[in-house]
Amino acid sequence: MSNVQSESATTSQTEVKSPLPKRLAALCAFFAIASISGIMAKQGVLFCVLTLIMVIAILGRQRTAMYFLQGYTVLQLVLVSVLPIFLYDPDNLLVGNPSTFQLGALEGKIPDYIIFGLLILLAMLQVWIAFTPKVKAYFHTKINMNIMS
């Protein structure tokens, strides 16, 4: 009987691991796809490799990956928010004209303010995902950084 009690005591003391939140999995998939496409296009290869390493660390439940993810998303939101200021050219009177894009046979024209608005909303969504309690609970809270133990 005492053996059963000791087993139940050890199972109650074991840490229940939080599963990977779906929104964090979607964010990791987004980062991975964006990084792989950046590597294939040979645009910002070092940045893309670092982002892939961050995704691997997130999937490995590293606490530092959570801090890196939070800093990464906040920095991205700040940069995307000031992007219209950097791109503003007072000498160019054609700033408000729509930008054209091609997606296969589909060609579209979208005004710049809609593109900037969508980028800012996407960055805000990423910051929200990075700071939610479910995402924080996913990462290990007690990691011993001593390599000798």
C-alpha cells in the first residue's frame, strides 16, 4: 500500500508540460516559411538562418527563445511602424499612388497605406502571440544553466 502512495506522490510532484499552443505553432510555421523563402531568394540569409535557429529553440522549449521571440516581435513592430516615416519623400508627389504586384497571372494595385496597415496589424498579432500566458507557460521556467550539474 505504501508503494502505491509513493508512486502517486512522485507523479504529483512531476511537472506537467504544457502542450505547444496552436497560435505559437502557427507563428513558428510563419517564421519558418518566411525564412526558407528568404534563403531561397538569397535575401537576408544570415537573418533568415537566425530566425530558423530561433524557431528550433522555441520548439525545444528554451526560456531564452521566449525572450528572443518577445524582443524579436517588439523590434519588428517598431521597425514596421516607423517604415512609412523612413520611406516618406516630400519631393515625390506620387507617394499615394497604388503599388502594383503580380501573383501568378493576377495583377493587383493596392495603395501604400493599406500595405503598411496590414504589415503593422501582422506585427501587432505577432506581439500579442508572443506575450500571451499560454505561450509563456509552454517554456520551461526552471532551467539550470550550470553545465557541470
